Amino acid sequence: MASKVTSKRMPTHRLERGLTTAGMALTLGRHIMGGVARDVLQGQRPDIARAALTPQSLTDVVGSLKTLRGAAMKFGQLVSLDDSLVLSPELAQIFAQLRADGYAMPPKQLKSVLTAQWGAGWHRQFARFDPVPFAAASIGQVHRAQLHDGRDVAVKVQFPDVDRTLHGDLASLRRILKTSHLLPKGFDLEYYMDLCTDQLVQETDYQREADNIARMRRLFAGHRGVIIPQVMQDLSTPAILTMTYEQGHDLSHLRDMPMGQRGAIARILLDVVLAEIFDHGFVQSDPNLANFKVSMDGTSLILLDFGSCVTVHPDTGRLYRDMAAAVVARNRAQLWDVFDRAGLFPADLTPADRDWIADVMDTALGDVSDQGWVNFATAQVFDHLDVNDIARYSRMVPAGRVAGDFIFIQRKLAGLVFFLRSLGGDVPILPLVSKHLRDT
């Protein structure tokens, strides 16, 4: 969910959105030509990439990509880690700003969508309906309302014609990325754009999301410390998803809690993700930590937003079990072999890069105490992960195509690790991993 929501009419027609994208392409082209001309006049070799990355150019690109919000955000989510890995810092900056600044429909457009879905007089179903959204995501916005029986609900409203305009938006994004000179050399854009398309199409299906929520409620029914909303089917449509409103604090609130309480929630968070991968084979794969909240009493974790879920393929499940077994054994050679057999290394690793990877693995395994706990406040592995070393991470793109479910799960795990780092404190990594390995 976005942290800042600005009201702006969402373009609904493909032509309208296409003209916006075309305008951005022309603007980007103007910036590039101007920069190249300056290089030539100054007797320098023209640098197209540098010319495309001026502050004004980035500002214009961000402004236009907001109209392609779902497509742009999903692609950025797919290929980036901690905002900067794999992507250039400039392109990472664009996607980071897209996540921070959300657009929402103005009241008139919102009313039109609700009337089309619920019919005239829809407001009579509620004792109260807040027309100002409390959150805006990549393809919709969320409102708080209250039923006549006193129950609070969250109403997720999809932006108009998202499903119809999605493929045009993705085609526009593909053209932009091809001409932006911002992607790593050898990056298989078509393959990853196809993965992005498949995932986004699923997210536009609110009935599918309702089914995902019901499935997760069944899977975690006996899981202590986990709260999942309940869908209100009679108030849900293909473009509206209504569910119980579960009040809680953002995860950032944990930093103000005592260390013991922080550790308890961190363990629940990690346990949920491991259960999804190893026990249930079904993962809520959106890495946005805003999809989790802490209950008001600070004892439970609230899970939100199930539009982006993946079923763990048997091959991916085996890969994670092999990785986990190597980590539990704290055996770097075994872990290296798992990565190598899975094709997760680049085609041509330089000796320096091989040494760096080995050092990262050794340090990470060394951060695990004899009892299997990791103190994320003092873990030394983060000293090796310089997110500004974009040249190194660009070389780390795997030689082959990586399975989509693995990519989305890895993205979520990476976000979880960096969040645990921000919390600090000890987490029983190996005991939790060992428990789930035994249960599968």
C-alpha cells in the first residue's frame, strides 16, 4: 500500500493512456538528444544512458509511469531487491517513488465505479462509507466503511478498466524499458515481462483474490498469532473486494516496542513465510511489508492483500528444501552446489566474483550462533551487501531463466531479511527452518 495518496482522475481508455506514454517517450527522447548534443559540443563521447538520467528526465518518467502504475510497479517488484539490486540506482529511484506516491480516484469517478458495480442506492447498504481512501495500491484503492450491524469493513475498489488497459500498459512499459538503456546487459526482458503480465492479470481478478483469502484462512486456521480478514461475498464483485477491517499498527510500529515483543512478532512473521513455502506450498508473494500489520495488543500478525499469490512448483519446493538443508548444516560447499545445480549463478563468474560470493556465504553462515539464532543487529553479512555496487549486482543476473514462483518468493524473503535487520535482535532461524523441514 502507498504511504501518500493523491486524488487524480485515472485514465480509462487505451488511447488516453497511450498518448500519455507517447508523450513520455517524446519527452525522454528530448532529454536524451539534448544531453547527447551537449556531449558533442563539449568534445566528449556521447553517453546516451547518462543523458537519459538527468533529474528532470527522471521526474518526467516517474510522472508518466504513475499512469501505468500496476504494470510499472509489478516489473520493479519482479527484478529488484532492496530497491537497488539488479536495477540501476536511477531506475530503482523511479520504482521507489512509484511505491511511495499513490494516485487515487476523485470522488466523482469513485461514485461512478461503485454505482456500476453495486447499482443505484448502494450507499444504503452502509451506516458509513468514507469516500477518502486510506490506502492506494497498484491497481486499486481501499476505503473504510461500517455496516448497519456495526462491523467495520475494508472495501477494495479496482481502478476503472484495469483489466482492459493492462496489456496496452505492459506493451508501453516494454517499449520504455527497451529504449531507456537502464537494464543490465543480457537481461531477458521478454521473459520477465511475460511473468509480470501473468502475475498482474491474476491480481486484477478480485474473485481469485477472494478465493486466495479463503484458502489462507483454512491453511492458517490453527496457527496461533495469525489474523486473516474474512471476505464479505455479498458485497464483493469482479471489481470490488469487501472484507472485515482488521485494525492494527504498521510493522514500523514494532521499532517502538520492547525488544521481546519485537522478537515475538519477528518469529511469527518468519514462521508464516516458512509455513507457506514448506508446509502449504502456497505463498502470498507480494514483498510489500505494508501487507502485514501488528494487532492492537501487539500479540498477533494481521495478513493483508492476497492478490499476488503463487503456488510453489515441486521443483522450487525441492530447491528450497536443499537450500534449507545446507543452511541448517552450515555447509558452504553444499550451499554452493545447490545454487550451481539450480543455475542461479551467472554464465561467467570472474574469480573476484566467486570469492565475493563465497565470502558472503561464509559470513552469513558464520552469523548463525551455535543455538541456530541470528542477531540481525550485529550480523556481519550486511557489511558485504553494498546496495550501491550496481556493477557487481548487474553481473549476478543468472545465466538461465529463473522460475517465476522462485523469483517472487525470493523477493519476499529478501524484503523480510532487510526488515529483520531494521528491527535488530535475535531470531531463531535454524530452529524454525529445521521444524518446517521435519514437517515436510
